Amino acid sequence: MSFNDLAIDLKDVQKVYRGKVHALRGVAMHVRKGEVFGLLGPNGAGKSTLVKIIMTVVRPTSVSGTVLGAAVGDKPTLARIGYLPENHRFPRYLTGRQVLDLFSALSGLPRRGRLSRADELLNIVGMSGWADRKIGMYSKGMMQRIGLAQAMMHNPDLILLDEPTDGVDPVGRKEIRDVLLRLKQQGVSVLINSHLLSELEMISDRVAIIVNGTVARQGTLEELALGRGHFEVQIQGPLPQSVQLPEGASIMGEIIRFDSIDVYAVQPLIDLLRTNDVAIVNLKLVRPTLEQLFMEAVMEQTVAAPYTAGANISHGFPVGVQS
């Protein structure tokens, strides 16, 4: 993988609050161009801090690396990034259309194209019918949709989304996923910080799991699973007593588990069942879910590097310190 293939290439990102609270402890992470990258971790792990450092909202204790080929914090490069903060606030007296016009003007988008671009994005995020209603009338889900449209107004090369589906109903989450996949097809890189593991699992090309300020794991789901998994063969009716299952196979009810992910290794089991006239209803490869991988990483990192004494264990940092 060459330098030109990376939208984000961070090394040794450190952030220490008040001289003693380590929010980030040498984070190294890379996001490829044109991919959807999921950033996940428990509350207080440092996810939002990392995103804010990329956007220069938070000053790092130390950082090296690049964003879109330039040093972190390069001002012209920031103009090529779309950003949706976790707790964004728009003026409640403005309409959705006016919010998009305001932020596109701040991004330097020419006035001539701003209105047509706003109409296009309002339609994409499903807010055309509310475009001329004031923000004060919006639900949280509507605010998230407008926030996503705002992040896309200036056609950025990289979009950073901090909890983009927070407060959005299932239909809205599906529509947002479709928007992000469309961005990916256009070559835009998307980094999503989210607690909704099922959402990230459906859309992310790769993920990074941050625990206690460090990257515990990073890669595709297949890479994170490290070859783990098994086949499940569902049969119809009981297994004849005359059938002796091969090594690595076990049965519970009408499900035969075969401990391998090698498709060729499971073939003798399939042949055995067919030879004995056992009806096969379904065959599937079962891998660890993102939630399982996440919980394993959290437990491993917690055991390896226990939280600082006196910290809020559920968040990883002392009460009052945000991630």
C-alpha cells in the first residue's frame, strides 16, 4: 500500500489532559482512499478526541502523519474535509435550506451553485419536505440528516462523521447507509465514529477498535477474525445412528457444527450426509461478529492495561473528562 493510497495516515497520536489523563496513547491508524472506515470503542476510549485532533478542534500533545497527503492541521486541506460533530448545534431560527447555504458559504462555495447543491442534498437525505421549516421544529433524527447534508455541501474528498445515526430511526439509518455507499462509489473516503456496531458491520470496509486510548485491533472483519469460524450444516430430521461424524464435527438438534473455515475440509461431511440420504436444509460459514470481536478487544486491553486508579471504569477516564 503506497502513501498515495491513504486518505489518513496517523502515527503516534498522543493527547494528555491536565498533564495526567491520557486520552490517546500513541494511536496509529490509516484510512484508504475511497473506503468506509469504522472507528469504534467504549465510551471514553478517545474516539471523538482523535476525530477532533484531525479537525484541529483539539490540540494534540503530539502527532505525526498526514491527512489527504498534507500534515495534520494544514488549513487548505481542512477545506477538503466534511465534518459532522457528535453534538452539533445549528441556529434554531434558520431553516434547513438556510443552514446548508450558510455552511456552504463558509466553505467558500460560489453562490451561484449553492442553492442547487442544497436542493440536491436535501433530496438525497430525505429532507426536501422540511427544507423551509425552522431547525427548532426538527427532531434529532432530522438534525442528523441536515448535519450529514452540511458535511457534503462542498464535495469533500474526506468526510468525518461522529455518531451520524444517533437518534435516527431504522428507515433513516438505511437511507444514510445508502448515501455513504454512494460517496464511496464516488471515491470519497468516509470515517465513521459510532456505537452502533451492527451499522458499522454492514457498511465498513475496515475498522479500528480503540480501547483505553490505543488501537487494540485494526483491519477488515476477516483480518480481525484471524481465520476463526466454523461451518453450520442444518439437516432435516434426526441424524441416523449409523452415521459417524468425522473429527471436528458435532451435532446439537438438527445443526451439525464443523470446526473449520476451509470449504474443502467440509466437503467430506457433505458427501457423508448425502450418501446416507440425509437432507441438507442449509450450509453456512459462521464467523465472529463485530460485536464479539469488539468485546474480546475490550477485555484483552483492559486486562493488559487496567484503567488508572480513581477513573470512572465505565468510561475509562475520570468523571468530567470527555472522549
